[in-house]
Amino acid sequence: MNANAPTSRSAEIPLILAAIELFGRNGYAAVSTRALSERAGTNVSSIKYHFGGKKELYRAAIVYVTEQVKPRIEFAMAALTQARSLAGDDPALQARLIKQLIDNLLKFFLGSEDIPHFMPLVMREFLIPGPYFETFYEALPRRLHELFCELVAMVEGSDPQDETTILRAHALMGQIMIFHVARPVLFARMNWDSYTPERIDNITHQVQQLVLSALQLTDPDVESS
Amino acid sequence: MNANAPTSRSAEIPLILAAIELFGRNGYAAVSTRALSERAGTNVSSIKYHFGGKKELYRAAIVYVTEQVKPRIEFAMAALTQARSLAGDDPALQARLIKQLIDNLLKFFLGSEDIPHFMPLVMREFLIPGPYFETFYEALPRRLHELFCELVAMVEGSDPQDETTILRAHALMGQIMIFHVARPVLFARMNWDSYTPERIDNITHQVQQLVLSALQLTDPDVESS
DNA sequence: TTTATTCAATCATACGTTTGATTTATATAA
DNA sequence: TTATATAAATCAAACGTATGATTGAATAAA
């Protein structure tokens, strides 16, 4: 029983990776089974054999991405829960927690990560829900959203379930998300064609300052003028 | 010479409206010429006759939407330019200007407007640029972006062309945009299925407070506690 | 052998486009 | 007004192609 024997089920992962890439770039309808199998280096019929059809391959791609990203979110949730008990009522610690989270999220959304090509697919499902939105929503955006609500509730001393808290957290998350979502617009405006590390650093700093300011926190790492 | 005679060229507008609706809802590749012509109540071949093909119909839809929305943005730009000279250094007036703009934008993005169905198409082009992104970008998002940068620059006393100003304005716009863009996520989270006027009011209020706070302005319409 | 996987070839269908005839509108002249 | 010529617009039908799905033989592994 060789665990990484490439013989059996060898076409499944290549097909899923091709699906993540092509569906992410062009959308479901614009990608043909032939294009998928060609990118994966397999025969067209392996899609039916391994998954049942094009739709099921799309679903498998979403499940795959979800399972890749889930542990990170779980980890962040756990870390936050732990940090929350430490941060307590200390505004400086709260501010650092928020800065850290913004930094992580922006690197996650904008940076070239180790799992390279899955973001477009995630975003597509995020923005234009497909038939498997539920599968995806429960595992990813919901957790992320709850995470952010916990933070806002902590700072403002409110209930993380409150409508107001959720709306405010949602709005603040928009400051991060828009840099991924409206990328074409920002790039056209700035004459950019990629997010370099320096640009991400600058964006991170500006967003951190805006969010801290919005939450009436002062940055503990900058002496006030 | 009856100006509104429905006889000649009567299939053009219905086809464009069908294109705005269907392309907006399902994306370019997922919509067939037959579906378009059926929705418009015309024959398939009128697409070739009036526009040249499916691609050109898509372009016509973008141009149409652009021309519908452009005057509003021009008007808002003019109003802001005028208001800016009045607001000057008065933080209270600046705050009211910002509140007003946020209110307008959220109503525009979330509310059921007079031109009812074009928002999904606009957003699609916004998020996933098609071959006619340039046409669209110059007329809409660019103006909106500049508008917001002007405002931020006014409040912070900075140059509207500065990278920092643009990034901060971009981030703040995210607080508004996300309520349109991540609509499926928010709805799933809140168990909503539409933006009612009350919900839009609440969202508007929260975003206004967050943006004012981020820009270190106090709301002139609320006495501080 | 039995089972799992790949492959070239084929199926019916849906696609965007095109055709050629037909209908409708407009203009001109008696 | 009516008749007629020209142009504009619509239509049913068909074109060739690409699609997702499927087949059955071939290959590999247990």
C-alpha cells in the first residue's frame, strides 16, 4: 500500500487542479470538458469515470479547495479565541490583534500563496453563487465572518450575534476584500499589473490605520503626534 | 414622423434589455443567442441583423448601461465640486457631504432603482473584466473612484492623486461595495433574502459612522455622549 | 482471472451563424 | 388618395461546429 503511488486514481487530482484553474479563470459555462481533460493530461472520459460529469467535477474542485483552506481558518479561529482571553480589555492588545488579522487576510487574499491558483474560484463562488454555494459557504466565508464579528464585538463590547455588530464587521471586511475583488479597477487606476510585496505592505498599513481609527483604537506601535 | 414609432428598429432595445438581464444574471458564455432572442421576443437572426453577433450585442449592452449611468455620475461630480468650495475647512460640512455620498451610493448599489436590472451586468464587468472593460472603466468606475478620492483628499488635506490617498479611498469604498458584492454571504449570514428599505437605512447609518470615524470626523448630526 | 483505469471513436444535442424568402415601412409619382 | 418602387426588418429553416456524455475495446494492476 504505497500511499503516494501515482498509478491508481492518478487522473483525479490533475483534473481537480485543472478545474480550479480553468473554472476559476473563465467560469463554469465557458470551460469545456475537453479543455479540462487536455489541461489535466487525461482523456475526456475520465471526467465521467472519476466524478460522473462536468458538474460533479466542479463540485469536487470546490470541496477540494474548501478542505485545503479550512484548517487555516480553524487555526486562526483557535488562535483568536486564545488571544481574546489574553487581550481582555487592553486596547493596545486588541489593536495588535486586529492589525495582525488584517495583515494575514491581505496576504491571504492578495499574496501569491502556496496553493497558488484557487483564489479566483473561491471568489467566483463568493460573488456569484453556484449550485454548491452552501457547501462552500458553511466552510469558509461563514467562519471568516464569525471571526471578524468576534473581534469587532470584543473591541466594542457588543454581542457578536447582534445585527449591528455583524453589519459593522461586514463593512470593515469590505476594506480588505475590495483589494481582491475590485483588482481590475484599482490596477487600471494605478497602472499596476500585479500586487508586489511593497504594495501589499502599503495597502496593509493603510487598511490597518483606517480600521483602527474606525473602531476608535489608537495604534500602539506608533507614538501619537 | 412619429418619434416613438415602435415600427422600425423595434428589436434593438428589447435585445439590449434582454442582454443586460441575461448576461448579468448568468454571464456571457452561459447565455445563448436563442435565449436572448426568445427573451426579447424576436427572431435569432435579428442579433446578426442589428448588432453583427453575440459579442457585439454584449458590447452594445455595456455601452447602453454606461450611457444610462454616466449622467448621474457627472451630476454627482459637479455637485461635489461645487460643495467642495463651500465645505472648505469646515469639518461639519465635510462630514455631511460624506454622509450624503454614502447614502446615495448605497441606495444606488443596493436599492431597486428606476433602471432596474443593470447592476449585475455592471458588477460582472467590474469584477471579471470582459473584452470591453476599457469602454466601461473609463465611463464609470474611474469617475466614481476619482469622486471618492477628491473627498478623502479634501478631509485629510492631501493630494487626490497620491498613492496613499487613492488606496485609502479605495479601502473606504470597499465598505460600501461589499454590501453589493458579497450579498450572497451577508444574506446567508442574516437569513435575509432582500435588502428592505429599513435594512438599507441601518447599513447606511453604520457605514456612515465607520467612515466618519475612520476619517477622524465627528457626526455633526449626533451630539457626542 | 478479476478489477480498475485509460483511450479513440461515436452519439445526440445545443451552439452561433447564415440563408433566402417574406413581411412591413417609407418614399415617390400619378 | 391610390399605386408602385425601394429599403428595412423579421422569420423559419438549415449550416457546420463544439459540446457533454457514452461506448466498447485496450491496457494495467492485483
